[in-house]
Amino acid sequence: MHLTIFETPIINTLMRWISVLAARLTGWRVEGIQPAEKKYVLIAAPHTSNWDFPVTLMVCFVLRLRVYWMGKASLFPPVLGGVMRWLGGIAVDRSRSGNLVQSTVDAFHASDRLTVIVPPEGTRGKVTHWKTGFYYIALGAGVPIALGYLDFGRKVGGIGKMFMPTGDIVADMQEIRRFYAGIQGKHPQQFEDNIQIR
């Protein structure tokens, strides 16, 4: 894994203070837990807007998280791509989802400390199904899933709880779905509480 802004001490500290100030000025509050686990998959939902990315980074800095996040390959052009990787980005080839799951599991096994953000919807557009890659990454790596959220209705973001997958994906996804019921994205019409899995 490459060095990111979250692992650059002076810049990380500066960005945390900037994020704390930005949260206060924009009326956002950061709440919830700061995971004690050294390795976990962090899901962030609902994902309904381009604003989710900067707000998520703000929350991560305030909570002092050291994260990597996944984004579609088109977000990583030759020059800008270097900046996106420094911000913790990992380019994803969506046509190779199976390889992506296994390579991420391998990265967890090879690391002493790793947090990867995976948006379960896979897109900021309207979805009725969640992709299951994040679940199988956590299950394969034997790590918990941190249930992160951005509630634009209350202007609150954070991590609500840690969830350890059992292997019963239907029951586990029902439990995860219950956690997100009532949390409002920036465009709530694009997020349904009765999301299914695929």
C-alpha cells in the first residue's frame, strides 16, 4: 500500500484541525465510536451525492482514522490519480470484482493495520440493491465491518458500531439494513431502506 495523507504526521494533524473547523463552520457534528480494531472494512452509507466524499474525509480526519477508499478507475487519470492515491484512493476496475475482493482480502492478511472504505451501493445514483463485495472482503479477511454513516438530515456523521460477519449473509444484511433505516442521504430519494443484496 502507498503512503497516504492519513499517514503523513504533520499534514495529518493540520488536516484534522482544518476538518474540525470545517465541521463547526458548516454545522456538521461527528459522533459515534473510534474503532479500537487495527483492521476492518468501513462501509459508508447512504452514498447519494458527490458531497459524500469530502464530508467522509472530514469525518475520518476528525476521528483520526487511517483509511484507504475505493473509487472507479476513471477517478485516477495520470496526474490527478497521484493526488487521489495520496488521499487514500485505490482504483477499482469494476469489471474484475471477484479479483478485487480476493486482492483486498490478501492485503488485509499481509497488513498489521488496514482500514478500507467500501461504499456498498457502488454508485451515488439511485439503487435498490447493495453490492456484497464489502461483506465478502470482511468475511474472507476475518475482520469486522464498521458501520459508518452520513446523515444529511441531522448533519451528523460517524461510525455507529462494529459488526462481525457470521457467514449468514441474509441475516447479517438484515441486521446491517436495520442500522441504516432512517439515516438520510443528501438526496434521500436515491436511497431505499428496503435495499436488497446482490
